Amino acid sequence: MLKHYLISTLRRLGRAKGFTAINIIGMSVGLTGSVLALLLVRYELSFDKYHERLDRIHLVVNRSVSASGKVDHQPWLPLPLGPELLATSTEIVRSARLTLGEVIVHGGSGSFEEDILFGEPYLFEMLSFAVIAGDPVAALAQPDGLVMTRQSAMKHFGTVDLIGQPVSLTTEAGRREFRVLGVVENPPAQSTLQFQMVLPLQAWLTYTTRALNWNASNTHILVETAGPVGKFDLTDTFLAILLKNRSDRAPVTDQGEIPTGRRYWNLSLLPFVEAHLSPQYASGLLQPVDPQNLMILAGFAAILLIIAIFNFMLLALGRLQSRFKEVGVRRVVGANGADLTAMFMGEVLLTALFALGISFLILELTLPSFNKLLGRDLALTTATDLGFWASLLLLVGILVLAAGLYPARKLASLQPVQALHGIDPSNPEKRSIQLGVILQISLTIIILVAALVINKQMKFIQEQPLGFNESQVVLYKIATEMDELPLWSQRLKEVLSRDSGVQSVAKVSYSVNRGWNRLGWRDNAGKPWRALVKDVDEDYLKTMEIALLSGRDLAAQDGEEAMLVNEAFVEAFGLDEPIGYVLDGFAGDADRDPTIIGVFSDFHFFSLRSEVAPMILWKNPAEYYQYLLARIAADDVSGTLQRLGDSWKRAAPGIPLNYNFLDEDIQALYIQEQKLQAVTRGAAILALTLSAMGLLGMATIEISRRTKEIGIRKVLGASVPEIMGLLSRRMVVSSLLANIIAWPVAWIVMQKWLGSFAYRIELGPGILLGAASLALLVSLLTLGTLAMRAATANPVDSLRYE
Amino acid sequence: MLIQLIDIEKYYQTGAGKTFVLRNINLEIDQGEFVSIMGPSGAGKSTLLHILGVLDDPSGGSYLLDGHEVSSLSDKHRGELRREMIGFIFQAYHLIDELTVYENIETPLLYRKVKSAERRGMVSDILDRFQIVGKKDLFPAQLSGGQQQVVGVARALISSPRLLLADEPTGNLSSKEGETIMGLFKELHEAGTTIVQATHSEANAAWADRVINLQDGWIT
Ligand SMILES: Nc1ncnc2c1ncn2[C@@H]1O[C@H](COP(=O)(O)OP(=O)(O)OP(=O)(O)O)[C@@H](O)[C@H]1O
Ligand SMILES: [Mg+2]
């Protein structure tokens, strides 16, 4: 029986090649998208799962609420909070502070810069990183201990057999010797924490100065709880700690109320397993994904699949009549309804399996570039887990049932005699077909709106004036010991400035988006202040082309008492006359009275998702500038860079030449968005193509059904445009009606997506109308070519066709 | 008694009222009888045969087939009746276009779940009997009308039905081909098969034991 069905199905599919192709291509595109989404979502959901004590590991996080009620999510915390938590709470049994840093490794084959982690011993006890040699816990307990991964060990020494090996490293604190006391496997790709080397926290310069400072937030804190959280409540612990050490940030006042008129902190535990899906806590170390973007991707995949389902179902319904005779005959020879349903569903299953095979082929071919785009290593072959295949099975099952069940029931419920005579009983399909077409077009419009909105928003963000001119600015890193920075930053600044291709050079503590200190203090009158503070020299505004709005710029003779603030600072603290304002008590030092000498215009240095914060620029009294920003002339950029490189090497042979363009740094801030944009564009094109293919099929059916009518009308004198109009009318109406469904859905979803950007486009009628016209245009073009052919055909031919 | 029709009527809902196709049909056919139904075009012959073949439901009245009330049977039971008991031959042949001659004839056996080896034997036998072995791999579109009808007959007879219903089986055939089919019916009849055929032709009708005249849905 199976063979019989298989043979007749294959013959039938082979006979209607066009329709079969539409169905198989549609389903395979839908399935490919779904499998990709499935792989990706499963991948992102299984981060950090390998840690044995995962259910007890948490990140301490801070939801800081401003006086106006705005919530700021911070993974950064004061350094002393770590030990204080251990000391105060019996429920917290381990804690590890950790932060990102950079070192220069002086290895056998030269000096390399390396991103590293500063961390505490418990890190390797709480998390399950496989140990190859030595004891990473003990390593971080030593002031000169060092943990390397297999990869960095192999890179610098060509072996993992390194225990006891001295390694010379330059940190901010200077160059000194460390000993390799632990070698671990590379962190898995699905690990939130990525590192090459881990140094003890004490080796971090900031730690040596801020270990006891509650006013600066510059570390991540991981804790292990005695049991899974939920059994106990740490609210009181956090409150007690804040009341003791930062009462000005306590979430309750002395009267036990939620404070008004000042910022307060809500400390809480974020399960480590959720860190990867908590974009609000993004930092250099934590690079979470936005679940909303994952949902958008999954949504695209679902829409593609649904369009494919609609295509299949509509074409099947449209061609139902061609099956009537066969169904009638099978009835006569003894088939019952269940037999017929099974037969038709078997056909759908066969089509779906063909499509699945093709989509596996497509996946094999496209996964590498998709992985490259997303920075992931998704693979079909490693997806050996049962869950994946079960979900895939479920997916195919849903596809087959959704696409086939309705037409199958229609066929199976036909009366044998009606079937034999080819009678369409009540003809309700006409209405359901039209409804289906409308739904399908509306899905296409939804995807189009999404693609247009995402595209426009990304363009907006990238074209948004950042408040400075990021092009033609080169960022040089001065990788040397802290003590030598004042000397080398000045000397190299002079070297670079001397070149004719260089317009100006500024010394800065860090690149644009890093090296900002978050400071909070109270002035002598008790008023709370907070700002992002960065160390720059007097050429910073000029080099970055940031506008000075009032007052004067920093000058060579200015010291640490002169400060520039931004507009947001002036606004946030309500300074009527900012110039000359004395910031007494700055950074908690009652003896200092720095003065505001100028106001510069706001500029963005994080992604435009967030608003501009109050900022202060001042000169670093110790001249610890790690970077040089050089603005170079637009002509002969490569020549200038070449010359600058040569001069650098001559002037400072011991400092590796290390530079990159500022605009590249800026682009990197939007990498997630750019990925999303690329994926959206692809999905939109596929959706449009699929639904055009479906409409093409529908139009073919419609026109062949009306061939005779068209012939008669032409004989009666109808013109070609009249007939085209006749044939297109239903399609136009469907396309227009589709908007009624599509617009509200698309509007709500995309409005929500836009909500996560502080700076965003207006979702106006333009985009909705644009998507609608695009969909209408494509359906008209599709239909038009066919209708044109039908309308211009010789009427006698079409009548004879009968 | 194999067939008993009591006050069978059939009408279609048209516009304002009902259009009657069959009225007040009372008819009994015994096991082993050969009956012809005659009447002008539109008299309702096909409709009556469809009802007898459990392909259509009467609008009223009662149909007992082998003692069972057909209208109370489920879809599954009807399928069973059709495949186990009834063979149907159409004037328009009604072969499945995507299937070869062999496969068309084999189809009823598939629904009866006959084992593959046995099936092969049965189809070969009947191909032999109708001398169409050479055509077994052709598709219906590659056959003449007469040849297609032979296949239709072979398909109806493959399961050796107790009741053979034929709706103008010779309508599209030459008189010689018609003759052959009637001869075949005679043989089947002698072997005990109950046959009901609808026909326009007096000559064909005469092969039967009994002729029933149908006029505007009435038996006259
Ligand atoms: N679905 C239907 N709706 C309305 N009327 C129908 C329908 N099917 C059949 N009829 C009518 O029923 C009547 C009987 O048709 P039937 O096919 O049984 O006649 P017949 O005796 O077999 O004629 P012929 O000798 O031409 O085959 C005809 O008048 C026909 O128009
Ligand atoms: Mg008839």
C-alpha cells in the first residue's frame, strides 16, 4: 500500500512540476529558517550550563534608581562589597571579584598584548573550568600567581607543561615577573566568561588604590550561595551592608520609606545562568545577547514557515478539484475517509521530507557564513542532542499537519458521487482561499515592516551625530609601564604631532567608550553628585572635534582643579551659571575645590541605546595617559600611517606599535544590531519571494479556471486592460485588506523593539504604507505577467481549450 | 434477499424547492438475479445505481443491503461494504490517470489488504482472462475507450464481488465489444453473481432476467 501511494504521489508531483517546486522550495526555505532559529536559540539558551554548581552561582547586580525614577542596570560594584558580603551573610559561602584588564606578555618570541581577567581564587572553585595542570585556586591566592589557558600557553610557550614557569608581564602597575601556577582548558565557546589568562586581583592597579573605596564601582562580583536562592532572602543583608557603608544609596530612608529626591541602589542576585540573556547588564566582560533579538529571529523563522504552510495549503485547496475523480474512484473501490486522509497527508509528508532534505543541504552550505555573521559555531553534526531532533520532528509534524490537514479533510469529506462528477459541493473553499491569501500577504507585510523599521533605525543610529567626528581619528596605545607613561605619552605625542599629515594629537586615559570612572560624591552642603569622569589633556576637544559651548577649553597650564562638564551635567544638576562653579567635595575629598571652566556639547560614547550621562573631563594630575588620539588629514591616510609607524618605531623601539581607527571602535558598538539587520533583510527578501511564489501559483489556478470566461468576454469585446483589471481585482482587494491585520501587529511589535533605544526613529505611517505598497507591487507584478498572457491570448484558443 | 429498497426517494434542493430524481422506489432483488434498469436520459438510473452501490445516500426511505440498513452505517463500514461486496462499472470508465493498468486493477485489493504475493496472482489471472497482459504497464491515456472499459470491468471483478453494478457499461463501446461484455455478465450471472445494470439498449437489457423501467424517477 505504501509503495502504491508512494508511486502515485511521485507521479502526481512529477506531473505538476511547477506547483511541486513552489511547495518544496517554500517548505525548504521555511524549514531552513526554522532549523537555523532552533539551532541558534538552543545555542544561546545553553550558555554556562557546564558549571556543576550553576544553581548556586550568582552575579551581584545593582538596579540603581535615580531621583526621577529612572532605572540603571549596573553589573559594576564597589570593590569592598565582595568581602563584606562574605563577612555579613552566612548564606553566601564564596565570592569572587573579577574584572577585565590588559597586559603585555613578554614571551620567548616577543611581546604581545593580551586581554586578561583579574580574579580571586574562589573563581576556579565556584566555576567548573577543567584544570590541565597545577592549581588555579592556589595560583590566584599568590600575589605573583598566574593562570593560563591551553591556548595562551601554546601561543606563548608552545606547551602546557608550564607549572612554575616565570612569565614577565607589564600591567598598568609596571613590569614584573609572575609564575604560572595553573593551566586550564580554554573556556568553552558557550561560556560567558572568556579569558586567556587570569591574574590575582591584587595585581590590578585599581585594586591597590580602591580596595576599600565604596564610592567607585569597578568590579564584578560572583557569589556562591549555600543553597539555591529562593529558600532565603538576601534583601536584609544587602540593606544592612548599604546602611553601614553607603547609607546615601540605601533603598530605604531612616523612616523606612523609599527615598525620594536621591538615587538609591537595589542590590540583588542574578542567577549566573541568566547572565547571558540579560542585556541590561552588558559589560566588557559580560557580553549577553538580547532575548528580544532572539525572539525576533525566531519570529522571522516562524513567519517564513507559516508562509510556506499557507502556500501549500492554498495551492492544495486551489487544485482540490483536480483530485476529485481520483478520490471518487478510490471511494468506489473501497477507500474510507481515513484511507484518503492518510493518503493525502502522506503526500504532504513526502513533500516536507523532500524539503527537509533540501534544507539540510542549504544549511550545510550556509552555516559557515551564518556562523561568521553571528560569531557563533552552530553545527548540524554536533547537534546530537535528542532535544534538537525531537524539536525538529515536532516542527515537521506541525508543518505537515498545518499544511495538509485542512485540504485532506476537504478531500476525505467529499461524497463519492460528488467527487466522481467533479462537483465542488458548497464551494466554501473560495472564501477560505481568499482569507488565506489575505493572511499570507499580511504576514509578508509584517516582515516587511520589521525589516524596514530595523533598517531605518540602524541607519539612523549610525548616521546620528555622535557629537564628535569619529572619522580620520587613529587611536594609538602606549603599552608600557605605568611609571613611564608620563614620559612616553608626552614624547610620542610630540613625535606624532611633528608629522605634516597630523592635525592634532591628544593624550587620553582610554579609548572613547572605556576608561570612564563612575564617581559619586556629596558636596559640603550634602548635595549628591555623580558623573562619568575621564582623564584627557588640553587637545582632546580639538582632536575629537567636540564643540565647546561656553567658557574655555583646558589649557596646558591647567592642573587638576580645572574641569569641563557636558550639557547633561549642567542640566542634571540644575546649574544656572556653570562657568566658575566650584565642585567642592569632589570625589569625596573635602579639601579639593575643582572649578568648572567650560561646558562641552553632549556626545555619545556608548551605544545609542542609552542616554547621555553627566560627564566630566579633566587632566590626569599624574599624567597616566595610556592612549594617544591623532586626527590625521583625509588625503593619503595610508602614507601618513606608514610614516607615523616608522617615527614611532624609531622613537620608541620598546613599545609595540598598536593602533586602530576610532570609527571601527564605534562600529563595534553596534555589532549586534548590524547582525540583526543583515538577518532581517535576508528574511524579508525570502518572505517576499515565498509569498510571490505562492501568489503565482494561486494566479495560475485562477486564470486556468477562468480561461473560458476570459475567452467569452474577449469575444464580447472586452479590452486587454479591462480583463487585466478583472483578473487583478481580487488580488488588489486582498492586498489592501491584509494591511488591516498586518499594521496593528507590526506596529505593536516594532514599537516595543524601538523602545529599547534611547534614540529612535518615529514609527510613522510612511513605513507602514511603504511595506503595504511593496507587497501590493510584488503581487501585482506576479499576477500581472500571468494576467497579461491570459488577456492577450487569442480568444479562440482559450475557448477551444475547453 | 440481497437488496430491498423501501420508499426510496432522492431530491436536490434547488432554488425555491426540491427537484425530485427518484420517487417512491420499492424494489427487491434476490441473490443471484440479473436485473436491467431502463429509462430515458435523466430518468434517474445512475442515481439509483449510486444508491445501490453505497456511493450516494437517498433523501428518504430505507435501503437494506444483505439485511443491513445502509443509512445507519459509518463511513468505515460503507468502505468495507464497497470493497468486500460490490463491484462498480462506469460508462466513463473512471480509471486513475496516474496509475498504470496493472496498478488500477490492483487498487481494490490494496484497500482489502490482500497480501502482495496473492495480489500479484489475482491481477495476473484477470489480465490473462481479459487478454490485456500486454497493456499492463500503460497509463489510461494510452488506451482506447474500449480498452479502458475492459480495465474498468477487470477492476470491478478483481475482488469477485457478490453484487456487480454497471452503469451503461457498453455506452462508449462498439456493438461487438458490448456483446463481449454482455457475454461476460451472463457467465458471472451463471456463476451466482448478482448483477444490476443500467442501459439504454433494449438488446443489452434483454440479457437480464428482469427489466425495470424508470421514468422521471418512478418505476413504471
Ligand atoms: N447534483 C445534482 N443536483 C441537481 N440535480 C442533479 C444532480 N445530479 C443529478 N441531477 C439530476 O438528476 C436527474 C437524474 O440523473 P441521472 O444521472 O440519475 O439520470 P440517468 O437516468 O442516469 O440519465 P442518463 O441516461 O443520461 O445517464 C437528472 O435530471 C439530473 O439533472
Ligand atoms: Mg446515467
